[in-house]
Amino acid sequence: MSNKVFDTKRSNEPPVWLLFSAGGMVSALFFPILILVLGVLLPLGLVTPDNIIAFAHTGIGKLAILVFTIFPMWAGMHRIHHGLHDLKVHFPAGNLVFYGLSAIFTLAIICLTLSL
């Protein structure tokens, strides 16, 4: 039996698909609630801006801000990247452009949220 070393190329798709699917789930499950609170209840005066700001300064509020911004960004960038690919529009280093922008956005949101 020979000891062959298989040169397998690793893919970046599993972590990207994980972030993409998490973003899709967050968008589908929680955006209707955000639209209700921010788009209906806030303008009607049933929720005050002070309550929303106070919530944003709590630990769970910061976590909500992170989840509601980071994961949908990854989902959107993944959709744009593959949508352009389907339209035969190819970028040199497209993975680096789209997923790199998402990573920079993620780091920026983390830094800004933790500084609240």
C-alpha cells in the first residue's frame, strides 16, 4: 500500500455559507419585528426613542445590533457575488472583494458597538 499525499484544495465556501445562511435566517425571522417596532410603533409614539437608545446600551441590545447588522451583510454580499457570477460579470479576486468588504464591515461594527 503506497503512502500518497493527496493535494486537496481547501474551500472557503463552508464558513461563507454559514454566515450567508445565518444572515438569511436573521433577516427572515427578525426584520419583520424591527419593521414593526421602528417603522410602525415608533412613528405612532407607542415606543419612545429613549427606550430604544436605552436598550441599545444594554448587553443584549449590543448583541442584537451585532446580529442584525453583521449576518445580513454577509448574506447580501454573498447574494451579490453569486448574482453577478450568474450574470457572467466576473471580478478579478471577487471573493476577496466581496467577502473582504464584509469582513471589514464586521470589524467596524464590532468596534463601534463595543464603544457604545
